Amino acid sequence: MTQPRTQRLESEIQRLLALLIARELKDPRVGNVTITAVSMAADMASARVYFAPFASRHSPDEVRSGLTHAAGFLRGELGRRLGLRYAPRLQFEYDDSAAAAARLSGLIDRAVASDRAGAPLAGAAPGAEPTAEGAQHTEAPAADSSLQTPAPGTEPRPR
């Protein structure tokens, strides 16, 4: 469990790095970058900075290279602006969780679309009847006995 001071420092580093990268960094490889998270080591000597390029012409590896090249400048500015005696060493890592979420969302959308279109299940032989597991339930639901009309000549019992 992270300490409250560590959590505050992580959020301040994230906020300040986003500001520094957007306004102070001139490396064309970096461009628009979103800092998604910062994770400090227990001894606060190093910090993993997770980033996601936003509409970048460069690959994530190129963006990481640009950020790593500017790490010394960013570390010095962090130390000065946050008043830290020892600024953490910055390690940049590409955060692919947004891309993975988009990929999973696409898979779900395709599965729903194929289900609505009545496509056969994946792995089923063409022209084969669906198995009991994949068969649609076509039986009419049983009517509620309280809504049924009594047979002619019989009267309903009082409740």
C-alpha cells in the first residue's frame, strides 16, 4: 500500500510533467502526450511515468525516445518546482491500456453485430444445426395461472 505522501507526490509529478511536456519541451518526437499515471518506487528514488501519445505522427517508441532524451531536463524542473532535495529518476513507459480497451470494444461490437445478424457460432460446421448450448429458446413462455380464464361452468375460487 502506498503512503499518502507518496500518492500526493505521484499526483503532483503527473500534473507538473503534463504541464512541462506541453509547454516547455521542444522535441518534435514528443508532440501531444498524455501522462496517464506515475508510480513511485518505495524509496522515492525513481518513478515510472506512463504515457499515451495523443494523435501523434510518431510511434510510441519514438515518443519514448524523445521523453527519455528530455528526462534530465524534466527531472531538474521537477526538483526545482516541487522543492525536492532529490528528484526521482524518470523512466517512461508506453501505456497501451487505451488501445487494448479499444480493441476489446471492437471485438464486443463485432460479436454483438454477428449475434444480431443470426450468424452461426464460431467453430460450428457450416450447415450444421446449433447444439443445445447455442440454440435459441423458441418455446413460448408459460402463461401466469392468475391471468388464465376459468373453464366454462366453473367459478374461480375466492382467495
